[in-house]
Amino acid sequence: MAIKVLIFRHGGPEIYEDLQPLLQRLRALALAQPGYVSGETYCNVKDSGEYLVISTWSSLEAWTAWHDHEERMAVQGQIDALLGEPTAYHVFQHV
């Protein structure tokens, strides 16, 4: 069953230029992962430092494999260091 993963990130607008290449790297890596269906990235209109990614995966197993992927974790570590706080993940399935 397909799942949706909501990914929340928050950092000041001053990190935008450093953050964008890292987010693009994650997207490029995700595109090559088995089970990746789609992803959309949004910026809060009232808080330009708040980002939401809605990622669709074919299964929880596919998402978990990606979440635990060594290269993803390395890029994510750079993102969290830049943000100064951990990225939040919320996984949903259709009911």
C-alpha cells in the first residue's frame, strides 16, 4: 500500500542558498530509489524558512529502505546541521 511521508524542516531564510543544493541532492537520490513515486516541496507563504515535503512511496518498506540509506543519512545530517534542528518525519497511509 502506498504511503505519504510529510517532512518538515525549519530554518531562517538566510540558509536558503546553502539548503537548496542539499534538497536537490536528496531529490536526485530519491528518484533512483525503488518504490519512490513522487515528491513535492513547499515553502510556507507566511514563514519563508519553513519547508514541507510531501513524498509518496509504494510501500512502508520502500520508505524505510530510503530512510535508512547511508547516502541519504549523510546528506540529511548536513541539512540538520544547517537548520540547527532535526528534520521531522510523519508517515501516513490511506484509511
